[in-house]
Amino acid sequence: MSFLAFVLRRVALLAPALLGVSVIGFLLVYLLPANPALVKAGAIATAGYVAEMQRRMGLDQPLYANTSSA
């Protein structure tokens, strides 16, 4: 096996690995019970500020609405 074949195989496996890591990270944000807006706003944030952060981050919309925006 040549070095070029080794490099080409590793590059070919890079895209599925990056896609898998991205999908897992995306799903963890939506499946874990933590609120990303509350984490970003801070522990002493008011409910109104957290609601505004959720709106800005798009967390008040269904999952399919977030994936269609470009």
C-alpha cells in the first residue's frame, strides 16, 4: 500500500466523521434537558430576558423551521 493510497483513504473518511460529529452535536443541543438560552443568559437572568434569548436563538420555533433557514 502506497502512502498516497493511505492519505486518500484518510481524506475520504474525513467527511463522514465530520458529518457524524456535527449531527451528534446538533442533536445533543435539542435532546438534552438544559436550556441553551438560559446558559447563555446566565443564572441571574430574568424570565423575560431568557425568553428574548430563546427567540433570538430560534429555540421558540420547531426543529424543522430552524433547519430550513440559510
